[in-house]
Amino acid sequence: MVETVLLVGIVASIFVGFNIGGSSTGIAWGPAVGAGLLRKATAAGLMTVFVFLGGWTVGRNVMDTLSEGIITIEISLAAGVAVLFFIGLGILIANVFGVPVPTSMVTVGAIAGLGLATDTVNYAEIGRIVSWWVVTPIIGFWIGATVGRYVYPELNRRFEIRASEGPLLALDRGGSVPKPTLGPNTTIQELVGTCVVFVIGCYMAFSAGASNVPNAVAPLVSSGALDRNPAIIIATVAIGFGGFTIARRTMESVGSELSDIPLLAALVVMLTASTITTALSWAGIPISLVMASVMTIVGLGWGRATRPVTARQAIRGEADAELATGALKAEPDTPVTKIGEAEPNEVLDAGSLFNPRAVMKYISMWIIGPAMSTLLAYGFFVAVPFV
């Protein structure tokens, strides 16, 4: 009987990991794939490797929190399987609405629902986690706003990433030993830019592994039915499978609803969100990579748009000058004006950066997702206390 329940739990973990891979791979590698810098299969392969590294190292701290910190008792095997069901249900509902799911928040909510039903919630730990859920979007927004207002215009002018025709690298066979050389149309700037894209993409995949691998297996690890090392391997395989299959569509469409930002801006967002997520995962805080990404995009766009006014006017909303909501999309050769000066027409006509309705839908899911998983888990474990 125990073996059967464990098998069902592993299948549930694979389902959760599969869906995580579908969404996380698109977030980490969508901008690079969309820019033609690498193929989808290559992106999925890199995602799998670095998700494993993130889960095997930093992810253990998050797994400890999910397994032991949220409630004061061990999660039984049957209860762990039920918790995984509610995590999977939360992911499914978010996918129906087309919103990247805050998996870590849904996981915490499901485990907290079990704790409420059994009166074993560690309220101090829940308070610590939720406080970081409130602070993280604020940190992401203000980092993005600072970069967008004071750094991005000059960065955009000096550092442009484009994919040229033909291979990035070639082999020079003129000598006795073939040597790697630049492709026929490759510039040094393109080579450096591509390397930066690869490094940041791998870093984001590492961050996704640190925060998401525990979500797929922590309920089973807490029961003692599955050791940490094989659990991490199972989650990695499931996430990788999602990356090679359903993530292909996500990598094509990522950013099309929330925002349409240039590759350079996407890299700024990826670097910021990954650093926030990795740091909090190291501290054992279950955190959503999506949360940090979305609010960094909003902050980056707001900061770039408010350059024509002073910081005090921008914060108070007292703007006399025309603000360009799509300023990030301006071409790199557009003149960069000083802060407080009006933007040129090329910036004002760049278009809209992001869809405010989509932003509100994302934020609402950060509230609805964990709240729903908590209530559903609570109701189930009250109705079925023997689990």
C-alpha cells in the first residue's frame, strides 16, 4: 500500500515539475530564443543542467523550509500526495488564465492549509515568508526604476545585441591546427553580447532550480518516503521534460502579453530577478521568480519613462512634461537627453511598453493562487483528517 501511494506521489511530483519546466524555461530563455541567439532544444538542455545545479545546492535550503518550517509536524506520505495535488491544481488554473503561476506561493499555501487543519502552523515562519512576498515586488520595482532612470539609456546606446546572418563562430583551417574564429558576419560586440545572454540565461535557470525544484518534491521529502538526492533528480528530469516539450510554445510567446521589451532590457530584468530569487532561496525563503521579474519590468519602464521630470515630481505624480511609456523600445541611436529635459519625438513615438491589465492580472494571481490553495487544502484536510 505504501509503495502504491509513493508511486502516486512521484507521478504527482513529475506532473508539477513538468508544468514548472514549461513556464520557467520560457521565462529564462524566451528572450534569447526570440532574438534568434539559440535554438529551443539548446535552451531546454541548458535549462535542465542549471536547474539541477540550483536545486542541488541552494534549493536544499528552500526544501528544508517547505519540509520542516511551515508546520510543526512531519507531512505524512498520503498528506504529501494531497498537497502535491493542490499544487498541481493551482498551476493548472493559472495556465487556464494564461498567467505564469507563482509556484512557491501556491506550495506554501497548500502546506499552510494542512497546518491550519491540524493546528500545527508555524506562524512565525509563515510571517517571515509572507513579509518577503510583500517586500520582493517593491525591491524589484525600485531596482528596475533606478536602472531605467539613470543607467539604461546610456547602456542601450553603448551595448546593443543583434543576431547577424550565418554562424556565430567558424573554424579557420588555414593552419596545421584548426582554430575557432568569428563567423562571416559576426562582430566582437555580437560575440560578447551573445556570451552575456548565455551567462544570464544560465544564471536565471540556476535561480529557477533553486526556487522551484523544492516545490515539486518537498511534500514527499518531508514524509521521509523519498530522500533529498533522488527527489532533486526526479524534479530536475520532470522540469527538463517540460522544457523540451510544452515550453517550446512558451518561449515563442513569452513577453507578448505582459510586455514587449528589447533583449537588453530583458537581460536587465533577468539579472535582477535571478539575483533577488537566488538570495532569498539561499535564506530558505520560498519565492516566485515570476514575481520579481514582473515588477522589475514595470519598474524599468517607469524609471525610463520619468526621465523628463525630477525624482520628486515622478514619485508624486506631478508631471508637466509628456512621458513616454514605451521609452525602453526606442532605437539605440536615439539621442539620450539629460534628466529633466523633454524626450525627442523618436522616444515619444516608441509605443506602449506593457499592458496594465496584464500586470493587474499577474498581481491578482499572486493573491488568488496561494489563498485558493490554502483554502482548498484546509477544507480537504478538515474533511479527511485521517490523511
